[in-house]
Amino acid sequence: MGKIRSIKPDYFMDEDLARITEAARLTFVGLWTLADREGRLEDRPQFIRANLFPYEPEKKIDGILKELEKKPFICRYSVGERKYIQIINFLKHQRPHHTERPSVLPPPHGEFTVGSRLIHGEYPEGKEVEGKGMERKGGNLSGVDPGNGAGSNPPISWAKAISWNKKDGCFEGITPEMIGNWKEAYPAVNLGAQLKRADEWLKANPNKLKKNYYRFITNWLGRSQERGGK
């Protein structure tokens, strides 16, 4: 089932988007509604066409996805024999509802392929989205520095990347890179369950808000790891 997403007025003024076809611009927005809360979905062109263009069976979705990948607005990658799509900087422009479950799809992390290229441990080069609107700068897919791993002091951009929406009661700004790091650093931990528990703890303790939610989460996960993931 598709999900409700938001679109900023500045989307229509973005110069990079103006250089791709109208079909690609519409498909890009449609992908947001098919993606999970981390901006990932399975790379299945026929499924995507059936959901986004049910009355246009002739629509060549694979060609449109290649166009979006070339710019790049999406990352198409493989893990084993399965193919996936990561929407670049999805969490910098979307605020998934806190009831959405964490992604069960693997992020483009570790060893994976993009097209014919085999990548080890890092994203392919792309464009990131910074700040308000759709201002674009060169960089990685996340919009934050890659950092030194979940257990060390993160760079200042990581420390400020995560916030907690007191009104909606949910974390914001958690990126696929962070999830990938935490999975490696805390292999015994059920990330989805523990992030939900941390979220509920903050709801129950509104007077104990934090200045650095990255540190708060890594400390929480570290304690869980020491307890065997409990």
C-alpha cells in the first residue's frame, strides 16, 4: 500500500529536476509513496509501473529509473540476487509517520553492486541535498559525513543530524548509513524494537530531552548489546 508523503513548493523550481523528462519527475515523486521509511524499495519496474501508472501499460519504467539514477536522484543496487532502490536523501525531505515500521530491506552498505560496478563499503558518488528546498551540493548520499563508526564520537554533522519531534513523538534524521553502522556495531540488537523503546522512553520523560540524540541512541544500543540485545 502506498504511503502519504509531502512535497515542497521548491521541488518545482529545482534546476536539476528541470533537466529530466516530465515522466521522470512524476515517477520520482511516485517512488516516495512506494518507499519504506528509510527511502528504500525493491527494484521491480513492472510492480512500480502497475502502482504508479496503472492505465499506461506501455510506460517504460526501467528507462525512467535509469534516467533518475544517472542524475543521480536514486541509487539502484544489488544485494545478492535481489535488486533495490535507495532514494537519495529521502529522510532530509520526508518525515515518515512514527507508526511506520523500520525498513526490512538492506541498505547499500558493505559489498554491493550498482549497475556493473562492485562497491565495497561506500556509496557511489552522488549529489546530496542540503538545507531548505532543493539546493544541491556535491557529496555522499546521506547529507552527513560518514563518521568513524557508531561507537566513537561522531562528527559534529552526525551529532546534529538526529532530532526528536516532541509533537509527533518520533526521531527524525536517522539515515541509512547510521542504520548500517548500528547493525555492524550492535549485531545482537533488534534495531527496530530498541529504537521504538528509546522513542517511548522519551515520550514518558518529556523533561529529559537531549542535546545529542546520536549519542543518546548509540548509548542506548550499546547497553542493549551488553545485555545480549535485550
